[in-house]
Amino acid sequence: MTSTMTTTVTTTTRRRPSRRARAMLVPLAFLAPVLVLFVGFKAYPVLYALYLSFTTNEGGQQTFAGLDNYIRLASDPLFRIALKNTLQILVVQVPIMLVLAMLLAVAFNSMLLKGRGLLRVSYFVPIVMGLVAYGVLFSALLNYDNGFVNYLLTSVGLPRISWLADPFWAKVSIILALTWHYIGVNAVIYLAQLQSIPQELYEAAAVDGANRRKQFWHVTLPGLRPAIVLTVVLSTIGTLQLFDEPYVLTNGGPNNATLTIGLYLYQNAFQYFDFGYASAIGYALTLIVVVIAVGQGFVLRRRQP
């Protein structure tokens, strides 16, 4: 009887997980819901899109096409137009927005500015507004006949501008919308970095005879370098994926003047239902984003003292 009980207790003890195993299972149990959601809504769509990029739709069926979609992409004139438009907006909009955000951050950090808290919130509010909502707002503001911007122009004797129907001004409209929407969040990032710069550095620079301009160049800018790297990379990635603004404001027009890669991908997927080619565009865009972002990060960090 005693021998049987001892065997049972020993068996039960052996079946219990060790303390180390329990320590590993607990975090996995907490992570399990997130991992399931990640696999279902992130990993699986990405891998399935990769598979689709090697297929084509024939008679309603996805058939394997090898590299045909990527070969087609290399010779697609519309893709080249979309890439050129996206890069043009990137090269113009991102530097303008980040320079203005930096100047705003310096102003927000100044002790001479009254109502700094209210101004910081006011400039940050646009990022809270939905992308489609603020696109509709700018569409109304830039309307040729009834828009408030053209009303201001005509009230001072200037001619109306066809903001959304002229190829040049349509790009300008998208740049204005992007700058207004994202300038506040970048200013807050710069402000947070500015407040981490020791005040002693400015005092030492002043003792050495440096004026405000030299202090900004030799103290403020080097101190902002980590934030500059971050905002340049994030803004570049966001602009390369540009979709909402051209979709709502111009729908890629006039005459494909504001067609972006993101909008071209959407058109192929949800207007022409060519999911294989749209997936190939998506992976081409991913490669472009990775190459440019890594290159920017490498160049900016290499210049760091």
C-alpha cells in the first residue's frame, strides 16, 4: 500500500511542470493573443501578397506567372509616372515641412513666447484629424469657385488659381495638405529633443562669444541630430506610401499629375482587380522604401560626430 502511494506521488510530482517551464509559459500565455493577431492580420497577408505577386488572373483563377508581373512593372509607363510624382513630392515636401517644424520647435521652446502650451496643442491638433476628413477640408478650401483660399486671393486683387485642376498646382495642393497635417507632430518631436539639450552648453557658447545664430548652428542642430534622423526617415517612408491625399483631393489627376505609387496600387487592386500586379507594385514599393530609408539613416548617422 505504501509503495503504491509513493509511486503515485512520484508520478504526480514528475508530471508537474518545473518552475523554469512555468516561468517560460507565463509570458507566452500573455503574448499568445498578440501573436495570433500578428500572424492572422500581418504575417499571413504579407506572405500571401508575395505569393500573389507571382500569379495572374486568368478567367477568374489565379495562375502562376513567375516573374511576369515584375517584368511588366519594369516597362510600365504609368508606374514610372507614379514613381516620379511620388519622388517629386518627397523631395519638395519633406524638407519644407521639417525645416518649418524645427523653427516651430525652437519658438515653442523659447521662454519669451506667451501661451506656449496652447500653441503647442494647436499645432498638434491636425494630426488627430482623420486623413479623409482633412482631405475633404482641403478640397473645400481649394475649390476654384467657392474655396476660401481663392476668395482671399481675389479680395486682394490676385487671380484665382485652379488648385486641383492644374498639374503644377495640384502637386502644390497635396504638399500644402501634407505639411499642415504633419508639421505639428514633427515639431513636438523636435521640442522633446530640444528640452534634453543641457542649458550649460548655451551658456558656455555665450561665454565664448557665440551669438544666437552660431548657438543654433553649433549647439541646437547637433543636439537635434537624433530627432532629425528619426523624422527624416519616418517622413520619407510616409510620403513614399502616399495615398489618402491624392485619392481625396485629385484622384490622381489631372492627367496623372498626382498619381502616386500607393494610388496606382489601389487602382490595380480594387478597380481593375489585378491583385497579382498590385502585389508586385506593393513589393516594389517596399524595396524602394527600404533602400531609401536605410540609405538616409546611414548617411545621417555617418555625419554624426
